[in-house]
Amino acid sequence: EGLILAGYAVGAATGFFYVRAEYPLAADRIRKAIEDARANGFLGRNILGRGFDMEVLVRLGAGAYVCGEETALIASIEGKRGSPQPRPPYPSERGLYGMPTCINNVETLATVRAILERGAEWYSAQGHESSRGTKVFSVTGKVKYPRLVEVPFGTTLEEVVSGLCGGPRPGKKLKGVLTGGPSGGVIPAALFGTPIAYETIRSAGSMIGSGGMMAVDEDDSMVNLMRFYLNFNVDESCGKCASCRIGGFQLRGLFETLAAGRAERKHLEQIKTIAHTMQKTSLCGLGQAAPSPIFSTLRHFSHEYEACIQSPAGTESEVKP
């Protein structure tokens, strides 16, 4: 319904749901919703007698993480390789098949009908200062009850992790929570009182992103966690720009050295230099945000990096697996 309303607002006759092929259940449910909407007169020609025509189609992606970037997503729908394009022009000027295109996250469009039905005052009454409404989080990792939760902005991390998800496993202590997925950052347990809002999470060194939230406990090494996410980002890079393609590969090698306990002080400086370069010069959000978890762990867990640096005597520090 939100997609149809957005199409009506901008005068679009065609809408697309882009779904990763690895999520067949999601695609099937969306197709069923489209069939129901058409059967009830909400899709097709002259919808509700308003002279508005619209059709909605489902397109399956091939599983590329980079296709979360809007221009890469558009290229994928067109049957091209899913890689980002320089902007301008922006999709609102020249997007899908060269036409002006309104592109939004599904969660954004899903709020449209509720706001129109209940009013802007109802929606803005929920939330935290400039971050209004609610947000869905997928909470995973070292908590008793991993689950999907929907909470108003302003709810604290503590209320989500310890309240709704049961806190750490028996006999363990939580070390932090990674928000925003591979492009976010790790917020330490000392900051679990932080209210969830775009500004506050950014100030803590992370981001909300699409709502991923992974709890880590005392058994987890921040260096190894960053190495894991670097592997992911290197694998998912489209390779179009040198900053992401080469920078990610170099960072992964440096983290292998750290994890093996063979690192020297200069390697930490190299990590910071490459990470800053990727942030400033990568073409799209994947390369720009890939170093974000590194910066957050350097900020909040610097002692774990220090533990990986060789001592002057040449003995190697142990890194907890």
C-alpha cells in the first residue's frame, strides 16, 4: 500500500520490489500481496476511479550486498552488473531505464499508510526528539533470546538487549553490541544506556542502518570480529573503484597480521591511513562505510589492538579466538 501511495504521489505507473533471491519466502509473500491488491482493485487501470494506473512487479537480486546501494540496485533490475554509478545525476533525475525514479527502503514505505491513516501527530508523538516513530531491529548474537523487535526511537540499548532479549547467556558478560551490520560500529556495554536515535547512535560511533543489532560478549575478540567483517566486505565489493577494491584487501591483510600477533606499531597507523582513504574516496556506501566498525573498535577497544602488537622482546601477544 505504501508503494502504491508513493506511486500515486509522484505519478509513477510502475513499481518494483527488489528482493534478494536467497529470501524466497519474502518474495512469495510479496507476490501474494500484489495478487490480493489487484483482486481488490488497488492495482491495474483506473484505480478506485481516480484515473490512476499502476502495476507492481517483483525482481529478484542475485545476492550482491552492494545492490543495497540505490544505483547498483537500479542496474541490477535493468539486467546489468550490480555496481554503483557516480552521482549526479541522481535517480530522481535519471534512474531506472533512464526515467526519474523514486527509490526507498521497504520499511520507509511501510510507514506511509499508517501515517496517512492515523495522522502525522500520532506518528511524531512516538520517538526521540528528531528521530520520530518506531524502528524494527533484528537482534542476534550472544543474547538469550535472539528475535525481531519493534521499539519507539528513544528506547535504550539496555532495554532492547537486556530487557526484550534477555541479556547475556548464563555466566557471561556482554562486551558490546554491533549496530548497522558490516557498515556500522560496536557500542560498548558502558554505553548501553544510550537512547536509540540516529543522532545518539552516530555520536557513539555507529549507525542504525537497516536495523541489524548483534550482541558480543567477553569471549569475542574485536580484532577477529573486524577481520570477519573485512572478509565479508572484500567478498562483496563490486571492484569498480580502487579505494574499496585495493583498500579492503590491504586492510584484511593487516588484520591477519594483527590476529596472528605479528603486528607492529606501524601497522596500526597503516590501518588508520587506509581506512580514512576508503572513507573519503570510495565511490559508494559500501567502501565508504566498510572502515566504520574499525574506527569504533579503535575508539572503544583500543586495548585489544594494543594486545596484538609485538613486545620489544619479540614475543607475540595472544589473541583470544
